[in-house]
Amino acid sequence: MVDELRKEIAIQQKKGLPFIMASVIIWLLIVLVSILNINMNMKNLLVFCCSCPLLPLAWLIGKLIKVDIFSKQNPLGQLGFIFTLNQMIYLLIVMWVFS
């Protein structure tokens, strides 16, 4: 049952292509930040800011290539969304540590 759902969602979401494409864009932004001639604290902050738009960027790319990244018909899609929201806790912790 779970294997069937996993295969189905992999096909529906084109094996995570929107997230892969969003990650490539984010890593390019991080490379650009790393070659800037600025102090390390500013680089750290900018790298942090570059990583924040992963979900919205993946959603936008999914819309462009006609992939529903949340897949409401498949329960694993909702589970994946919950795991993605867990990243918000990580971002809050990092923001607290930087302050």
C-alpha cells in the first residue's frame, strides 16, 4: 500500500523536480554570496536568507511545469508538506541563535 502511494506520488510530482530546480537556483545564489567581498557575518546572514524561499520557489516552479507539489489526493503529499513545515522550526532556531 505505502509502496504504491510512494510510486504514485513520485510520478505525479516528477520525482521532486520542482524542489531540485529550486535547490539549484538557491545554490547558485549561495555561490554568488560566497564570492562577494563582504564580512563573514553578512555572508552568513545572506546565505541564511537565500535558503528561506525554497518552498515558495518550488511551488512556483511546480506551477510552471504543471506539478502539484502538495498532491492533495495522496496522503504522502500531506505528510511531505508537514515535514517541510518542520523547517520553519529550524529557521526560527537559527534566527534566535544569530540574534
